Amino acid sequence: MSEALALAQKAKGFTSPNPCVGAILVRDQVIIGKGEHRKAGTPHAEVMAVRDAVRKGHSVQGSTLYVTLEPCCTHGKTPPCTNLIIQEKIKRVVVGATDPNPDHSGKAFKILKKGGVTLTVGVLKEDCSFLNRDFNHWITTGTPWVTLKAAMSYDGRITRPSGESSWLTSAAAQEKGHELRGESDAILIGGETLRKDNPSLTVRHPAFKRKNQPWRVVVSHGGKLPSSSHLLSDLNRDRTLVYQNKSLSHILKDLGNKGVMNLLVEGGGKVHASFLTEKLAHEIALFWAPIVTGTEALGFSFSQEQALTESIHLKPWWTAMIGSDLCVRALIKRT
């Protein structure tokens, strides 16, 4: 199952609006086939694993299938994987997580049992569910999983003094930031960030060359946006969405309807504070540069009206030194 998870992770950022899924076929304690779901509309992980085994000259009859998510049991863009499993006479299926979609959850297990397949469910369940936390949230709520991303100095500032380079973090940390963009379906900023920084918000990580650019989302409170800005004039301008005088909850609902299941917010301190105040964020990704800048712009800038009535607690799940920078990813705890 660990190897199936590693396969699923490889496709992170490419499968939306489908989940990431990996599958391994085993017989006599030997792996005979591997596969992962690579893109919506293409064969699922189970199909890819069977094809891999057959291509290598193996029969899958009587084998054990390890798959990170409950196999699909309905006909969408591809046939149900439960049919394939039964037709190929796979003897046993080991599943990581149950399908979170309430319309499908647990149905595959009944079909497979009826077809004579032995089942084991819940192996590395938490890891398998965590990998698809964005899909799990979107499929049950209709709104995207929201990650707030910020690069900051040690004193919590997001800018340097006037005249210095605009970059706070190292090239290695910036590359990691582009990886986060590549794993996202949309990137959101505020109108103030657009006017001050004129960002491109494109993905420039080599692992995501074959991926379409994520939606680029601008939230504005009625202020004029310069038509010459990159987001409104470059080759990816058709991937830009502008919301004026719309609530964040309205924006999230609309993005969810567009199939956005993973939203990365790079919007500056005021936008970050708004998402936290309204309890609409689920995760934070912070990049701390070993520098003190003393500038005004904060990574999280709460107005008097946004003052928190209680602290927001985080649960770090990944920390690393990337170049000279400390990187932390953490879930926002819900009380």
C-alpha cells in the first residue's frame, strides 16, 4: 500500500477533478503490475496496473490488488473498475480509503463481495485519505480545499526595505512554491497585490510542464485593475477570473462549481486574514527566510474588525529546510 501511495502522489495536481489513486498487483509476494490514475478521462489506476502486468507477461487471475481508494462502481468517462476486477478474476482486493462520495461510498465493496472477491479495507487509511484531502472536501461540500501560502521574514513581513530585491526566500524555496502551484487548480490574490506586484501566477516547475495553467483568481473590492497587468494581458489571460465585490464564500462556491477542488491563496496579509477570520481556510504553507526586514506588510494582517476572539491552532504535518529557508505546512485545527 505504501508503494501504491507513492504512485498516487506522482499524479498530484494532474487528476482534478478526480482523486489521486495508485494500484499494485501482487502474486506470491511479488509485484506483477503497477499503475496510477494520471488524468481525468484516462484509465484508472486499477486498469493501468492490469495493463502493466499483462504487458510484462503475467496473468492477473488469482492475484491481490492493492489500491489506495475504493474502486469505482459506476460508469463515467471510463467503465467501472469493479467490473474489471471481477472479470479478470482478481482474488483479493486490499483498499486504503473508502470513497468519500456519499453516492458511491461502500457500494464497490458490496459488488466485489457478491462477485466472490475477498476484501480487506482500511490499510494505511489515514495516509490514503490525507493524500486526497482536497478531493474529499470538494466532493462532500462543493467548495475547494483552501491553502494559504506566504513567504515571510522572521519578523513576519512579506516585503524587504525599499531598494532591495523583492525576493525574500531562496531559489530552492521558490521552486517549492511553484510545486504547490502545480498541485493546485487555482491561485488567488487580491487586487492590491495585482496592482503592486503585477504577478504572473504561472507554474514554472519542470514537473508540471504538461499541465494546463491553474485558474488565476483576482478578488477586488471595486478598485480599478490595470488592463496591462500580466493576468489580464498575457497568453494565459483566458485562465484569469476576476471577482469584484463578491464574498469569499460566494467565490469558493463558484470555483467549486468550475471543478476547482484545490485553491492556493497567495493574496497578501489582508486576504489571508480574511480567509482565517471567516474560517474558510484549511491549511497553511509558510516559507520563513532567515532575515528581519522591519517593513509594514505582514503575512497576516488583521484589521480591527477582524480581530480574532480566539487563537487559531495549527497541526504541522511537514517541515523541512529548503536552502536556507524553513518551510512548514500545517492543517488548521477546527474546534
